Amino acid sequence: MAVVFQKTRGLTDVQTHYCPGCTHGIIHRLVAEALEELGVLDDSIGVCPVGCSALAYDYFNCDMHQASHGRAPAVATGVKRVHPKNVVWTYQGDGDLASIGTAEIIHAAHRGEKITTIFVNNAIYGMTGGQMAPTTLVGQKSTTSPYGRDAETCGFPLKVAEMMATIPGAAFVERVSVDTPANVRKAKKAILEAFKCQIEGKGFSIVEVLSTCPTNWGMTPVDSLAWLQANMIPYYPLGNFRKPEEAK
Amino acid sequence: MAKVLMKGNEAIGAAAINAGCRYFFGYPITPQNEVPEYMSRELPKVGGVFVQAESEVAAINMVYGASGAGARVMTSSSSPGIALKQEGITYIAGAELPCVIVNIMRGGPGLGGIQPAQSDYNQSTRGGGNGDYKLLVYAPANLQEMVDMVQEAFDAADYYRNPVLVVGDGMIGQMMEPVEFKPYVSKYELAEKTWATDGTKGKRGPNIINSLFLDPAKLEDHNVKLQAKYKAIKENEARAELYNMDNAQVVIVAYGTTSRIAKNAIESLKKEGIEVGLIRPQTLWPFPDRAFETLPEACKGLLVVEMSMGQMIDDVKLATSCRLPVEFYGRSGGMIPEPDAIADKIKEMLGGVK
Ligand SMILES: Cc1ncc(C[n+]2csc(CCOP(=O)(O)OP(=O)(O)O)c2C)c(N)n1
Ligand code: SF4
Ligand SMILES: [Mg+2]
């Protein structure tokens, strides 16, 4: 029988702790597959954050660092400067990257660090039990916005991909989603391109991935996907915001 | 090698490069700016990398990354910047990684001032970050010792897989003295860094740099292991200089540049027939407790002199088990103790001989 699908070598056999239906798992697979397909898995060094993916160091089959909350881009900078030929990447949530770690992500991009960031935007603090994130939508309820996010006092949700695209050092910026098989395929393509951008030394690359948190959104996995489509995609439009200039 | 006249902060950079440090991550702050400036100029010449980070928080996390990746790496700052680095320092200690951190102390609290101080003693020795961890802390008193200690700091850091802190004050950072760079030889047997993240190359399983242990039993085991290491550091590395201790009626305890001022006071008192000794801790942690075990019989008390409102005094009381009176003389905020004021304080302790 022909093999039509098999688990990527980029992931270990450790059982993940992610909740059923959480899309962190899909995003892990895409990152691992991309590293394997580009033939750089064994040369790659990943940096995982504080958040639901804090334990990702056990799930990826390559060298890994666990970073403090928000500092993954700084840690990755240290790693990349020591090993400029290796593929160095960070995997970060929205609390991690868009709140406590804004300085680190902006300046890693600003320096044009040749690293790749996978930014998982699930509009909530998953790990700590569903508090408001900078990306929580206006009106969205969380445990620290129990009446729904009020733009008057909490501001409007941060659009990270759009913001990163204003930074000269950011060579590749794209927002994708993993809510449908077609979007999963597009997400994979963007992740591949982001890593290629690093391998070719073009600059900083980031892929923002819209993701679900059924547990803290208080919905079934299926309803979560529908909620993402109805609420997140309209505010966080999918697409490419920056590509490296093609060498002529 | 011949002696060269150098400014303290530059000597720190030169010593680091001499010891094989090739990576430096920092952020400007007075009075240590000549360290990053020197590194930005000199590291590229030896194939090294200098990065001016966006903050001290980022700088220490770059150190965390570079150290985990296997490099000899350093950062330097001054008091408020070292306060910001505490998050990264506890992660580095928790993940058992080597690095060298230099603190050229200035007065606090808050933004404080930019003049010399020693008011980060507690921050240095008690751990400014969270959790049960310790740093090996060197406190040189002159530039030659600074150079030697910076070089040794890299070896000790690698040997114990622990962050090492070198503290000076603004005076030692800014002063010029002749220094000699002895050919670098490690005093430790250093193992290869097989734990470093440099890519598996498909030849080994993943290396993981981590300080997270969600299982309480495993975290406790980790802490027990760390304590065993700290015990070894305590036994092997505590160091002090003893000066004029024979027949001393009072023993001064002072470190860093303050100890030099204390020596001036000791010399002038000697001319008046008053014998005063000095215990100068060269490591602040581990504190050189043993130096206090046998004090001269004539000793009536100890005088702790610091450029702070009194921080090391607690360790002196612990080391002497309060067997003798322990008094304090300190200046702070960038004010420097005068030898005469120290001498007067000693006369007062001896019953007002004037
Ligand atoms: C310095 C610090 N502050 C706060 C926390 C607590 N904390 C852990 S995870 C987290 C939020 C993570 O949310 P996000 O980055 O969105 O990741 P998710 O869990 O949603 O994937 C917080 C605040 C911490 N561990 N360290
Ligand atoms: S809490 Fe949310 S983000 Fe975290 S694993 Fe569960 S579903 Fe996923
Ligand atoms: Mg989140």
C-alpha cells in the first residue's frame, strides 16, 4: 500500500499536553514538516516561549531553548549570532509576543535578525486560564474582560502583522489561518517561505497564525473554528504583507 | 608581557577578549559605557560579535541564548541595568549555563546617581531574581586584580556551569592603572560543552536548554543538585586578602576600592601607634567566613566600611557569630569615605584616644 501520509521526523513521539481541538498541534506539525522538507531540521535551533507552548521543547525533534516570557526573540538573537549558519526560530503566543515581548520582537525585526518567528494569535492568554490578550477582540469576553473588551479603556486589538510590515528589517511578513484544509496548506506554504527567507539571508521573517483556544473561548473545537472565521479573519485579514525583493 | 596603562572599563573588555570571550550584548549606562564601546571596537577584529541590545532585559536574554549555544559570552551594566537583568540571570542559573556579568555599581535606589557606590551588595549576594540560586561574585580592588578576575570568571563559569558576577564601582571603572595580561591559562579542567545547542546534525538527540520543571519532585531534585554545586563553590572559591592583622586592635572589613581607602587609614593610624588590620573579601559570595575564624587576640571589634548604608555588615556579623562588636562606617550616593573619617571612627571604637 502506498504511504499517503506519515508523521514528520520533525516532531518527537512525546504526547502533547494541548487540549483536544486546539490548533497549536496543527501549527507544530507545519513547522516541523517545513524544517524537514527544507532539509534543515538537524541544523535548526528552536526557541519556545512562556504560554501553552512552553513545553514545545519536548515536541520538536531538534535543539531547543526555553525562553522567559516574551524574550524568545532576544534568546534567538544570541543563538543565531553564535551559529549564523543554523536555522533559528521562535514559536510565541500573543501574550508572549504582543504584550510582554513587544520590545524584543520589534527590535529583532528592526535589526533584521535572520531568524523566523511563528506567532500564534489565539486572541487570549491560554496557559493562565483565559485572560485578555492585546489581540482579544472588542466585545470578546475573557476572565479579565468579563463584560467584553472595552476599546475605550483597553484599546483596540493589536494587528501584529501590519505593524511588523512597517519595520524595514522585516523581510517576510504574512498572516495565515489553520481553520480549513485549504488555509492549512497556505499556512504551510507561508512557513516554508519564511524559513527560506532566513536561509537565503534576506532578513527577519514572521508568520502570524490565527489559532483557536476552545478551552478558554468556552466553545467546542468546531464552533471555535466557526468563531475564528466569523470574528478573527474580518479583523485580522489573511495575506502577505511583505516579501523579500526578488533578486534580479 | 609588558604592562600597559589602561582605563578600568577598557581593561575589563581586554581581559574578556584575552580569555576567549567572543560575544558581548549590552546597553549603554554610566559609568560602564567604555566596556560596550571597547567591545564594539575590538570584538570584530577577532571575529567576535557585539550587539547593542534594545534593553538590559534583552541583552541578558541574548546572553542566555549565546551561552546555551555554547559561546563564551559577557554583558556589563551598572546598578539599574543589573536590576533589569535579574530575570535573565535567574533563568541562566536555573538552566545551569555559564556567563560573565559585570556590574560597575553606582548609587541608588531608583535612578540614584552616576557616582561610585557599593549599594548592590545584597542584590549581588542574595540573588536579585526569583528562586534558590547563587552567583559566584568577584570583587577586585585594583585593575590588575580586575583583569585577572575577569579572566578567571570565564573559567569558573564554564567549570561550574553558573553565571559569575564581577562587581566594581564607578571608581574602578574610570581609573587608570598599569595592567599586565598574563598568557591565559585555565586553572580548571574544562569539559567540552556537549550540552550546547548547535544543531543535532542528525548525530545525537536534541539538546534542550531549560529551567522549567512542572513536576514538583523533579524541581526539588534540581534544587538539591544546584545546592550541591553551590556547596562546592563555597568550599573552593571563597577568598580574602588579610592585611596588617598581627596585633590588630580593630579589624576593618572592606572590599573593592573602599579597601584601598581603608589601607590609607591603617597606615596613618600605624604612625600613631594604633594597629588596625584589614580583611578584604575578594569574593562576596561565597563570603570568606574562614578569614574571621581566628581574629588577633588584641582585636576588640570590627569596623565594616562600605560605600552603602550598610549591607555587607550582615555577613560580617554572621561570620563572627557576633563574638565581637561589629560597627559600621559608610558613605553613600557617590560620596567616598575619607581615610581620616575611618581613622576617627576607629579611635572612637578604642575609647576616644585622640
Ligand atoms: C514574567 C512572567 N509573567 C507572567 C507569567 C504567566 N504567564 C504564563 S503564560 C502567560 C500567557 C501566555 O499567553 P499567550 O502568549 O497568548 O500563549 P497561549 O497560552 O495563549 O498560547 C502568562 C501571562 C510568566 N510565566 N512569567
Ligand atoms: S488552553 Fe487553549 S491554547 Fe492552550 S492548549 Fe488548551 S485550547 Fe490550546
Ligand atoms: Mg494566546
